[in-house]
Amino acid sequence: MRHICKFSFEKLRLFTLAPKKEILSAVSDVFREACSAEYGNVTAASQALGAKGIEVCVVFTDDEGIRKYNREYRNIDRPTDVLSFPSMNFADGEGNVTPFDLDPNTGYVYLGDIVISVPKARAQAESYGHSLKREIAFLAAHSCLHLIGYDHEEDGGAKKMEALQEAILTKLGITRDVP
């Protein structure tokens, strides 16, 4: 089963200070790992449906761009670091994938969209003392978990999500001390 990340860049110079290819590769790896059976049934459910793979779109923008998404979709008029827009209903990684979720043109199940503010990620990476790659991978893990139904607003959800995010990044070798 393939796991495809489609990337979109709303601003051209978001990655002038970072190795773009390495960051995009890390985000793809995070997506693939978050969709593994260890965190939910999205891959198994997609395979049972006969899907070729699972797809997600990752949009990189600036603070003003993410502020617009936040204002339009959440009625919060300020920038944030990451937003998730799931296309299916899952709860803690479990849910159904239906024939309506399968794109007949591509054979892929579309999981949803992730929007990341690169300037916000850069500032957070600096504040936490780790690389931009690590911060964006962390935000991608957080968002991928949202796409498969994990939530930090419910009781105990924040600690569970934090543990899962760290497990994903540790498995991929993307730790705080690795540049």
C-alpha cells in the first residue's frame, strides 16, 4: 500500500534556510508511519476496500496564510502552527473507509489536508532548541494523528497524542537532539 503526500507551497521562499528535500522526505515518512497499523486501521480498511494507497495534501504557508485558514474554518483570527482537515471520521485511529472514500480516478483514499506555517515552525524550533526538520515532522505527526481521529481536547487525549507523536518521531530517528 502506497502512502502519498502531495505538497503545495503558498509562498515560494518558505524554505530558503532549510533543506527542503530533507523536510519533505521526513513529512512523507511521518505520514506513512502514522498510517501504520500501530496507530489505527486506516491502511487495513483502505486495503480491504481495494485502494492502491492513501493520500494526504500538505500545504506550507506563512503566518498570514494560516491565519486566513484559521479564521475561515475555525473562526479564530490569529495564526497557529498547524491545522488539520480530515476527510473521514475516525476515532482514536479506528473508523470505516467506504467506497465513497475511494477516488475512482486514482484508486486512492484521500485522508485530508494539513496546513503548516513555516515561520511559526521555525520560531518554535528555535525556541525549543531543535531543527526545523524536527519541528515540522512533529507538527506533521500531530496533524496526521488528528486526520485519523485522535484528539487532544478530550480527557487524557493530550497525553495520549503526545506519546504517540513522540513514538512516531523516535521510530523514524527524528529526535530533539538530531539536527
